[in-house]
Amino acid sequence: MPLSAAVLQTLQTIVGDTGFITDKTLIAPYLVESRKKFESTCDLLIKPANAQEVAAVLAICNDNNISVTPQGGNTGHCGGAVAQGGVLINLSRLNKIHRLDPLNATITVEAGCILSDIQKKCDEAGFLFPLSLASEGSCQIGGNLSTNAGGIQVLRYGNMRDLTFGLEVALPDGQIWNGLRALRKDNTGYDLKHLFIGAEGTLGIITKATLKLFPKPKDKATAFLACASPEHLMEIFASLRDDFGDDLSAFELIPRFGLDLVLSHMDGARDPFDRSHDCYGVIELSTPRKNAKLKENLESALHGLFETGFLQDVVIAQNLSQAENFWSLRENMSEAQKREGGSIKHDVSVPLSKISEFLSETRHMITQMMPDARICAFGHIGDGNIHFNISQPVDMDKKVFLTHWEDFNDVVHEMAEKFGGSFSAEHGIGLLKIREMETFRGGAELDMMRNIKNALDPNKIMNPGKVL
């Protein structure tokens, strides 16, 4: 039902004219969903300027049973920021970096800060904030927290849960929980921040965060590998992990089809090798130690892998530009697949020991269903996160292909669970994977989640229809 005049006037008083938007033309850009799979609508767009305004808006909405959809940079893939009526709260005005504490190696930021701005601030101070995503130039840290984002350096640094010391959260009843503790040891009952990290705004709205920083790497080595199969790539990974330990900061899988897509659709992309291979890897070593001679040590380690037969070819980046070119081949794969036509995408994880088997069996099952389907399975193989994507057959209509979305989802997600994995690794649940939550996380697990939701948001105003 439409918002009453009294409610509208109260909300406008809270956030002022700048933060109160009813013009449909101005609202329209905030309703665009990245995959165009869901339709987003809202009665009102609110852009609060601080946590107090967020909390006050929530209190009014809670008292009047008005649904609230929190939104960051709106770069998600699962419909988590899709509004279904009610009030859409966009946090882009909460964009202040409050404090970088060099000795404690922490930074405190507001939820609307762009990820790349945080990275730049830390870099200028001689630190590394290691979360790195393709969307880092537009995604906001609040959204990264709400989806427990991962990215290419989870292998060494972990995901957002591992990178967060404390949070400030506006609760549905209008209270503000100040949990901005920059402590490495704090054993005072339940660790409440983990309720909100990964909750996709269904329990409250994160307004600030205190994040963990690391020494900036002083030595790096990047290489592009070629081998015959994912099995061989996993052998290479295991060997390099033994040789370099935590210095192995990223290890990515690229299939030949994925590389072909990037070479076909992205300007300036070049094949690092003179001949084709079935499977590729991009790896990065990094260390804060000076004169670690990572490049020389990597060359020695890779020489031994040639002798085992696991490694077919390799190029080690000789400068920053060449390293960036290697990473662009990996980072542009999703965009290249989009330009190729219809694609059905999955974000799953499996134990490292099951990756090869999962890829082989899932590929077999998909091609049994659709023989000409083109598999583009790539991702963060070092931490078990695979984006098992399927591109439409060359001669199939896109709309016809996309009608198989749920059929392919069932296969890929069931196979991930079969091998002890998860149907959602780093993109969240949103609207897209509600059915899978019922299928794979039912019983006591889902009951506990619902009990937490009922305790914190009894009127169920917070991002309704998402996650649960």
C-alpha cells in the first residue's frame, strides 16, 4: 500500500530534501538489477547522511510495518538489493573514512565507502586492504560485508568475516549497536558482528566497520600457467603451497573456452602462449619481506613442475604491466561471457580435494542434458570457489537457452552439495537462491536462522524475501 502522507513527511524531516527522493526518474537508476532477472520497485528512495538518520528511518518503518531494502553499490548478482516496494535505503552518502590506525593496523570506514577508495587510502599509508573484486571501483564496503565478499585473495587473507574487527549497525527498532571494537581478542559473549556479515541486510543495516589491514607487499611474482587438466593444475597448486606457504596469495583457474571468450571480446587481450592448452592458471606470490627473491624462487619451483609433467608452459611477469595483463584475462571473463550471449552462472564451492572430480562429473551431467552447451568453469581454485558458468550453444536462441536456468541450477548445486560443498560461495543468496536454502539448509539450520530473524526483526521489515 502507498506510504501515508504523515509517514512521508516524517521521513523527509529526518533525512532532509537531499536524502528524500520520490521522483521516479531519479529513482530509476537505483532499480536496475545487474542480471536483469528481477524487477525492482520502491515507493521511496532514502539516502541518509549518517547512522542516526538510518536508525531513525528504520524506527519509523518498523512502527508502520513498511518494508526496507538496504542498498550499497548495487553490483550484486543474486538480487539481494532488489526492492519489492516500500523504502529503498541507499547508503552512498555514508562515505567517510574515519580513521586509519597505523600501529593497530586498522581502518574505520562508513558503509557507503567505495572499495577502491579504501584500498587507495590504505596504499597511501603503506598498508594493504586485500579484498579485491572486479567491481571494486563501484561496490561499497557495506555490500561487501553484507554478502561476506571473497575475491581473488581469500586464499591468503580470507573473506570479509576474516577482515573485520567490528561493526556499527542500525537495528530495525531504531537502536544503534556500537560494536566498533578494534580488538584482536574480545571474548565477551556472542560475537555479534558475524550475525550481520553475510546477512544481506535482513537483520539490520551496517553503517560503519573497523577493518583489518596488512603490511603492503614489497615483493611480488605473478605467473600465467598452462597445463592439460584441472587435475594437473591442482597438483601444481599443492606443490606451490608446500613451497611458498602464505606467500601464495592467489591461484586462479581459467579454462580454454574462457580464455577464448576474453580474446574474442575484450580489446587488447593477448594469448600469453603460442599454442593452445586445455587449462590455465594465474598465480600470485607476495610478501612484505624485502629482497625475498620471489621471482627467482618461483622460477626454480616451476622448473621442477615441468619435470613432473604437470606443467606444460609458463610465463612469469617481468613487470607490473605484464602482471596486470595476466590478471585482466581472468578478471574480464565474466564480461566476455556476457558479450558472447546467454549464460547461466553459478557460484559454488567444494573442498580442494574434490575440485577436479566436481568439475568432471558436473560437466558430464550438463552436456548430457544439452550436448552443445559450452562450459566456462573458472574461479578461485585456491580456496575452492568455482564459478561454474554455462554459455548458450552457438545455434540456440538466448531466450530458449535461459528457460533451462532452474534445470542447470539443480544439477550444479546438487553436485556441489554431493562433494561436500556449498551452492553459494561468495555472491550470497538474495532472491535467486531461496529455493536452494529450503532444499539444502533446511531443518535445524534454517530454524536457527529464522529464530534469529524473528528476534531481531519481528515485524520482518528488513529486506523481505531475501535469504529466508
